[in-house]
Amino acid sequence: MTTLGVNIDHIANVREARKTVEPDPVQFAFLAELGGADSITVHLREDRRHIQDRDVYLLRETIKTKLNLEMAATEEMLKIAKNILPNYVTLVPEKREEVTTEGGLDVKSNARYLKNFVENLRDLNIKVSAFIDPSVEQINYSKEMGFDFIELHTGKYAELTGDGQYRELQRIMESTHKANDLGLVVNAGHGLNYNNVKKIASINNINELNIGHSIVARALAVGLEKSVREMKSLITSN
Ligand code: PXP
């Protein structure tokens, strides 16, 4: 059965917009687990634009499911991962100017460095995943680099419609089967929402879907009325 990893970076985005203490992603991880999340994903970016070091350390102590730490393959992040010992590390490309992770990791052109990096993490019993585009070449290199998992980038699928989306779905399906044949566990994510998730979830042997933006957006939609009602009640009960 396909499981759900909930990415809570956007909770931290709201907090960091005010540089205050709420909403606290650690508290919301608890609620995500209550709702059925099978793992909690956070991306600790080099520029710390949303998730902070403190969040990751606290999550390691408090979550009951699994912690998936998304990070760039840098020496700074390796040190943090060694201290935190997340269940999974997902290596992603990172650009300072991007709004979100735009493309997959180029496993091929960083091969020697990545192989060593992956080995370092695997020695600590951390499972390592590569966030890659659905391409046979990237899958083959991921296998060679020693990754346990891959996460297929579904951003293009999410952006396209009609025939284009159908073709991208086929690519994701074929990539999943190819990776499975090589013994890689396959996750997928990016841009998945309440309208487009079903077709991806119905692909055989997708292990986990990582979803953030649409879940947090939906939380506002289903929760705002209640939060306004509570504030109104405080004001009017004076
Ligand atoms: N997987 C990876 C590797 C990501 O970088 C992101 C975005 O942070 C996601 C999944 C979740 O994407 P979205 O927020 O669009 O659901």
C-alpha cells in the first residue's frame, strides 16, 4: 500500500514570515500524524528560509512515525544528519533563488562526490533517497551511487494537462518499474494535490508520496472559519 509523507515546510514558512514562534511545525507534525501521516518530511535549506535547525532536532525527539530529512549534499548538512540520525535523508538540488525545488538532482554529473556522501549516511543506518526526474539514466546512476530509494519528481506531471500529462504519467510509471527491477524503493512527490494524486497513487509499487503545499492549503480552507469564529467569540463575549 502506498503511504503518505507529509511535508510541513509551509507551516514554517508562515512562522518565518513574522519571525515569531507560531505556527510551530513541531506541533503540526503531531496533528499530521494524528491524521494518518506515515512520515514527516522537512527540508532544511542552506538559507534556513523555513525549517530551522531547532525544528529538526525537536521533531527527531517528538514524532512517532519516521523523519525524512530533505537536504542538499553539503558538508554542513552531512554533519547535521549525523547528529540527528533521521530515518531517511532525501538528497535534493538546491538553488538560493528558487521558490521551491525546481528539478531533480543530477546524479550523473556529481557521481563520485555523491557516492561517497551516500556511503557516509548509509554507514549510520540512514536510508538515502535521490530526488530525481523520471529518467532511466538518472535511475541507473542512482543505483550505482548506492541509493536505497529514489523519489520521482512529479512536478511536470502536476503542471501538464491532457496528452502531455498522460505521457508524463507513463514516464513515471515506466521509471517506477525500471527502478523496482533494479531493487530501488520508489517514492514520488512535488505538486501533487487533491485533483491529480489518484493517478499517481494507483501506480503499482510506489512506496510513498510526499505532499506538502496542497495539504497545508487545504488545512487553511477547512480551518479558517473555525478560527475566525473563535476570535469573534472572544471579542463579543466581553
Ligand atoms: N518532495 C520533495 C523532494 C520536495 O522538495 C517537495 C517540496 O518541498 C515535495 C516533495 C512536496 O512538494 P509539494 O509541496 O508541492 O507537495
